[in-house]
Amino acid sequence: MYRLLSGRAKKHLVAAVALVSLALVVLWLGIHGSPSQPALDFEECVEQVQTPSNDERGALMTSCNARFAGRRKEGGGYTYYDFMQNRHFDVSGPNPTAEERKQIDRQYIGFLDAQRREAISAELAKRQNEELRADLERARQPVGPPMILIPRNQSSSAAKRSIDRSKPTRCEDGSLICSWAKFSAVVKNAFASSSKTKP
């Protein structure tokens, strides 16, 4: 029977034995090297990580983080942490659904709007505070003595006008100034004469 196998048949037999051996090794490593069932959430994924090397463990933990966004809650259910809002959201599974993501995004838009309003309010309060401080500083500055305005040289025409007013002036008949002056003189004389006649 040994003679029946030619050189070419021997090569095929050796190749087949090698392939079967390789398949058995891969099958054995696959069964013992990986978990029997895939992880359902982050916590199960972390439990399945059993490598002694810190580098390998870190890579597998990163893989778990990438696959599952939600974390188990103590009372049951899952929670999702949004680091942009520094806030937790309750979700139905280990990963938020499309509707839950939309709700988280709407909450984030509201969060950004509130931050913008707070920044504007803080800026307005800062400006008002600065204006108030400037007003207080101006109020605290010494005022000094009051100013008195005295004309340096009184013009000669102003002096003449004050003197001229005391003297009766000649008026043309029909001008308003003369009529008024005559009327006031008559009224003065009437009052002056009535006070002299009364006891």
C-alpha cells in the first residue's frame, strides 16, 4: 500500500492533514479564547475582559465603551451620560434609540440657549456694575467752592441805561413804551395820592 502512494499523492495527503490540524487549532482557540455569547451591555462586556496585559485590557475596555453608550442603573434600566451637558438621561436599553437621541439633542439645544442667555446676562450685569462704580467715583470727587460769575468791566452803556431808566424820557405819542410809562406813572400817582388822603 505504501507503494500505491506516489509523490504527488503524498503531497496532497500532507496538505490535507495540515489543513485539518490547522482547522482543529483554530476551532479550539475560538471556543476557549472568546466568550460563548456576545455581551448584551457594557457591564457584561467588561466582565468578559480577562486579559493579564494592561494594554490589551485598555483596548478591550475602549471597545466596550464604543459598543455600549448606556450603563446599568441599580434599580434596573439604563442611563446615558451626556458629557456636553454634564447630565444623565434614562434610556430604554444599553444604547439610546433614535428617538431618545433626538430628545437628548433637543435638550442640548435648550442647554446651549440657556448658557447663551446666562452669558449675555452676566455681561450686562458686569457693564452695569462698571457704570455704577464709575458714577460713584465721580460722586466722591471733591466739588470745590461754588463759582461766582462777576463781570470784569461793566460797560459804560449799561451804567447809562440804569441811570437813564430812573429819569423820565421823552416819548413820541403812540409808541407802546411811552404809553406804558405814562400809564404806570398815573397809577403810581393815584396810589400815592390816595395813601396821603387816608387818615
